[in-house]
Amino acid sequence: MPVLLTKAFFERPVLEVAQGLIGAALVRRLADGTTFRSMLTEVEAYDGPDDLASHAAKGRTPRTEVMFGPAGVFYVYLIYGMHWMLNVVTGEPGYPAAVLIRGTQDISGPGRITSRLAIDKSLNGKPANRSSGLWFEDRAAPIDSKQIEATPRIGIDYAGDWAQAPYRFVLRE
DNA sequence: ACGATGATGAAC
DNA sequence: TTCATCATCGTA
């Protein structure tokens, strides 16, 4: 039986959480009762105030505020004027870190996921549990760490040396 | 290869 | 108040 990933799961270093999410399920339940469920295959970690790829490198702003808050809460923002990006906050309050959800088995691309699953700003700051209609469930089957490939993150060429950090995790086919 | 399209943060 | 930038995607 699938088990909801609780706050404790996200209250860990973001690199651990990111790899732990590979193979887990992203679940979306809409008001009409429709439920989508798909296994996560691609995520990225954004780690702390010194990570130049992270929005939090600019410090605490209205937008990044949720990244400095408690774990297990969604950080959702608009990019390029048209795509919502879905993240989950990790670690201890005061330390800004989050995992960007980039791909699942059925949906490839962070903007497509939010579009298909009706995710927008209204989920920003909401918890990953049934109350928000968006949550994560544990792996259906164990994943060997050798099945998880680490690569540099996408679309962050502005991040200097941090652009090379292997913080993107992909499930090998 | 390129334009769409609007919030954000920093400069002025 | 203006301006450059942007954790992307679809069309060409």
C-alpha cells in the first residue's frame, strides 16, 4: 500500500530528499475527485543561500519566503511569463532549500507537469498532504541508488560555478 | 532558432 | 517607474 510522504521525510538535507523522491509518486487530487498518480523520474535540488542557481541566493524576498519556512510545503512560481514551476521545501526552517519537480513517468518537463495537473500559485505555501490535493507517496518498489543518475541542473547558466553542481537526479531507464 | 508573456528584483 | 532577466515550451 502506498504511504504518504510526511513532513519528516522532507526535514532532511535537500540532496537526500531529492534522491529519495526519485521513484516516489506525485499525486494530484482535484476538486471533482479526479486523481492523477505518476512516478517521479526527474528532480533538481536547490541548496541553501550560497547556491547561486537558487532564487534564495538573493536572500529573503516575498517570492522566496516559503523556501525559508518549514519543510514539506510547496514553492510555486511563474517563469517566462507562462509556466508554473513546482518545488517542495526541505530541511530546517531558516535554511532555504527546495526540490524542483521536473519529470514523471508520464509527463516530461516541469511546465508540462503543472499544466497537466492544474498546479498554479494557489498551491504556493500549501503543505504536501491530502488537504492541499497535492502530495507524494512512497516508492512502490525499491530503487537501487545506481539507477539514479546525477547531472548538472538545467537552465541555470547564470549560476557560475554552481552551474556544474550535480544536483539534477534522473531515473535511468 | 526564436518568440510568447508577466512576475520579480534591482536600479534609478 | 522602468528595465533586464528568467529553474520553459511550442512552433519552425
